[in-house]
Amino acid sequence: MKTEIESEQTNLRLEIPEAYELSENEDGDRTFACFERSGSSDMVFSFLLEAEEEDFQDAEDYIRREFADDCAENKCKTKICEQAYLQGRMYYYYIVSFKDMHARFQKLVAACDIRPGEIYTVDTDWVDKKEVLTIDAVSPFLEIAVSDKE
């Protein structure tokens, strides 16, 4: 199944992997989508963000700021901040893991530039999973088709 997210300037289409379904967006905001994995608590969020609305210059700056915030808020056991050319685009991403008294958390946030002042982001949180979160877990959500709005 395909879905779209959009900004004032951009339409972004992506294919939803078979294991996921599109969650209802009750407020009608078309700049993001939430995907849930059937039969589990796994969720992936995709956003199309504009610099005027957020405090960033580009995808690399966005990831740097989000990474610093996550590491400041949580006592991160593992921290990875990298970049990779994936699905035809340069993605900047980080993965952090931390524990609290109740659970073990892993979080991944990835972003790429769509145009100056506009980025696409994907993020997911895993709770109490034994497997290690990697960029491969969200790779289907990185395959995007971008077009200008008419």
C-alpha cells in the first residue's frame, strides 16, 4: 500500500511495508504519518518538516540537535551518530539505547534533505527488544518519491 505526506511545496510518496499498516491521523495533519506493525507495539513515524516551523538548518543540523537532546535527557548506554547514502539520498541518523527502572529503550532517528529548508525524517522507538536496532529496521521507509506540488 502507498501513502503520501505533504507540505505546502512537496508531495512525498512512500510504500508501506506489508508488516505495517497506516495509523489513523485524526487531526488531518498531512505533514506526517504513523505506521504500526500488526500484532506488536512497533511504530514508525515519518515527518516532512520545514525550517520555518522547526529550529534547524538542514537534515544534518536536525540530527545533531535531536541527538544532543536525547543524550541529555537520557543516560544513554549506546550512542551512534552516522551518515549513509541510502535509497539514493544522504541520510543522517542516530541510534541511542538506554534503560530506566522499568524497560530498555532503543531509539533511531534518520533525516534527509528534500530541498533547502525542508527535510524528511523517520523515527522509531523499541522497548524491551532483544534484537539490536539498526538503520535496516527502517530502510523501507527511506524509499521515497518526491514531487513538487502543482
